[in-house]
Amino acid sequence: MNARQPIPPVAADDAQEPQEHYLAQTHDVVNQPPALEDYNLYEQDQALQEAVIREGGPGATNGLVAFGALAGTRETIELGFRANENKPVFNTHDRFGHRIDQVDFHPAYHQLMSIAMEHGLHSSPWTNPGAGAHVNRAAKYYMHSQVEAAHCCPITMTFAAIPSIRKQPELAALWEDRILANAYDPRNLPDGGKSSVTIGMAMTEKQGGSDVRANSTRAYPVGAEGPGQPYELVGHKWFVSAPMCDAFLVLAQTSNGLSCFLMPRWRPDGSKNPWQIQRLKNKMGNVANASSEAELRGALAWMVGDEGRGVPTIIEMVAMTRFDCMIGSSAGMRQAVAQATHHCRHRSAFGHRLNEQPLMQNVLADLALESEAALVYTLRIARALDNQHLEHERLLARLATPVGKYWICKRAPNHAYEAMECIGGSGVMEDCIMPRLFRESPVNAIWEGSGNVQCLDTLRAIQKEPDTLEAFFREVAEARGSDDRFDRFVAELQNDFADISDFQYRARNLVDRLALALQASLLLRGSDPAVADAFCAARLQSGGGLNYGNLPSGTDAAAIIKRATPVVG
């Protein structure tokens, strides 16, 4: 009912109002999409299903349908909104004046943490290693991060800590079972009373940032010196994410150089370890998770790995966190594409569905290309992690991880903005997930080493192990002969690596192209032909614009969009 409808007059002696008035019904709500909820994030993602099978084999699919259904429920999605609407609150002392350094989170945050840990997102490749283990875990993390990314920070750090802690077997014997337990215990209690713990990381300081060798925090031996021995740490840390973790891997200086330590929040006698949170960071994104500044006032910690070898000891943890940054940014792109394509499938303007209009098709298909390319790259690295006993896979992971972390994470912010624009004004509103995706989009590019750091790490890998570059190009060459544009692009790139004397100056250009070469190779080998063709045309040939929506004529945009669109409602 849209028109003004007169109401029949009442009898004069009963009238309290004028004899004729009108209903205040202004309009019906039409041409709006249904909420994107109560759908299966795995079954409605064709690219993910194909990539999991391709990289992990049939065994990698175990539990993914069930997890995709859980991640897509209205209730789970709502947890992400609630966790972000209620920032963590820091309490220095309890009401009796005792120093507690406690960060309180909204219950929704704890529920998301429980889902992640109960499904082994922090543990499964370590507890059940083998073919497809990292691929399966990456696929679950990919879906879970689409719901809410911030709480994935402590999940990632707990997961990534295992390779470093295992370098000190006696510490691993004390901690590993509790780290890998598929349960979540958020209580602010000494770790000795908990059967499940989380692990954080504290490296950067005010004066150094990424230059951790400039760290000023000092480590003083309590008794005997060396690996596995207790020290007391004095200094500060500029970024301590997830400060309610039960222990942290920390870098500090000894008389023999920068070393790695495991620092619990509590001492073995049950007293509070004297490291103190100064304040929580006021972040633009990643708000559901706390990040903090801390001072270490004689905090007890145990050396992990060889003295003076702190960076090599902790670098395996860093490498794994960088891999998760790739998963997280790929997940953000996928959710952005899901939101944009879902909206445009249901919304009409100027007489046609938005996803049927040529210019919008160009933009949507281009966004879908970026998302799928990020996914296939990420899951290929997951397969490499599953096969580190093979030299090619080890070398590939060493080089492709910083390349992928740089490229995929850096592509996320503009991708999120373009998807938001596809939705229009409603996409800017805080009751839509898009503002959160947009605020989250720069985080992974900066966390765990920004773009320049990743490019320099790429150079370091090539200089220290030249075979990494050979392995990378050998992997890329698996698609040789399938597309002339690809062959020309790779040949020119290889030629430009003949002289890397000025690599630092040219690093971004070269790393950009390394990423594109591997993405194109993977799409040509395993994706839908329409996707691979469009990617080569748009990313490997010059002549296009810089913004999304510059796919050339002849692109099968409708097929690409259909492949990427979740069918809900």
C-alpha cells in the first residue's frame, strides 16, 4: 500500500478527530538485497573448493563443509559485529589496589576465540601433520577470518610459536601440550593452573620498530647462562598484541647479542611476573583485539635457542605469522567480493540488475580476479608448508612467503574500497561489514613487516640462497606455453633479474611482478579458463588503467561474476 488512503468517517457523536485523515505509510521496502547470512562459506566458494582439492587433496576437505556452515550462520556473523562494537577495556589494578594488568573483552570475542581453538586453527598442522594439513587449516582460517579478523591475531601467534619453542626441547616439553590443546581458557590465572594457553610475541621497541637489532631491552641471567636458562628482562616493548596471552616470545640483548626468550605472564610460584601494560593502542582497525605498550621490570623469562641468535630463532614464528597475514588479507578480499556480488545480484538500477550492467560487470569481475588470485597463491604456499621435506617446496616457501605477504596484503585496501563503492551508501554504514573490512585492510600489510621490509627480505633470501629464485621460476614455468602473454611477461621478468645490483631501488617493481607471475601461473594451471584469461589480459599486459574495472573487451565477465557470487536468497 503506497498511495494515501482515506479512512471512512466515524459517526459525528463518536468523533474525536477530524472526519477524514490518512495513514502515515510512506512506502514499501523493495529492491534491497537480503542479508548475506545463513549460508555456507565453503559450499558457496567455488574457487576455495577447487584450490583445496588441488593443493591438499581429498583429505584436506575434512570438516570444511561443516565449518563453512558454522562460519556463515547469522549467530556467528553477529559475534563479529558485537566484538567490534565493544572495544577491550584495560584495568591496571583490582579494587583492592593489586596490580593485575587485565584486559577485559566482550563475550563475543571469547566466543570467537573458542570457535577458533576448538576447531584447531592454532594447532591442527602440528598435532596432525601430513598431506593437506596446512591447506585444511588455511581454508578454515580463511573462512573464520571473514567473520572477524581481529581475534585471529592471538590464534596466529599461538599457531606460529611452535616452531620457535621447539628449538628449546625442555621448554617445549613444559608448554607444547597446553599450546596445542583444542580448548580456550581466558582466565587471568597462572599458566600452571590451565590446561590450555595462548602465546604472543613482543619484538618491536620505540627506537627501532622493524629494526629489532636496535632493541635496548636487556636480559640478565638469574644463575647459569645460555639456552633454556632463566633471565630477568628490563626494558620496554612498543607493540604487544593480545596482551592477555599466557606467555610471549620476546627479543632482548645479552652480553652476546640479541636473543630470544619465552616470558610468561606469571612466575612459577604463582606471583605476577613484573611486566606491566602501560596502555592499549588506539587502533583504527583490528579493534576487537587489544594491542598494548609494556614495560618489563625484571620479568622472568627463559632463553630459547642459542644466545645471540634471537632473530634466527624467532624468524620461523615470524614466517608463519606472515603466512597468516596472506590468509587474512585473502579472506578480506573474498568477503568483500561476496558482499559486493551478493548486493549487485539483488539490486536493480536504471532498469537492470546491477550485475548485468556492463560497467559494473567489469568492476565486479576485476575484484573477483584479485580475490581468487590471492587465494590460489596462498593455498599453494600452504601446500609448500605441508612438504618442507622436499627441497623445492622449502625453497619456494622461503621466497614466495615475503613476496606474497607484500603483494596480497598491499592489494587489500583498494580492493575493500572498490567493493564498498559497488554497494554504495549502504556500504559505508557501520551496520554493514564493509567499513570493518576497509579499516582492517591495511593492518596485515603493516603487521609483521611492512612492504619495504618484505621486499628487502626477498632480496635477502635471493642473496643468501640463490636457489630460491631458481625454484620460484621453476614453479612459475609449470604454466609455460599455455598463454603467450604469460610467456612474454615471465621472460622479461627473468631477464630483469640478470643484474640485481640495484635491487633495493627496483625492489617493489620486481616483487610486484614476481607475485603476478606466480598468480598467473597458478590460475593458468588450475582455475577456470575465463578467470585465467582475464587475469593475464588485465595484469600481464600494459594498456589498462590503474583502478579496478579495466578489464579488456572480450572478457567473460558474467562467468567470472557467477563463479564468485554466493547464492543466498
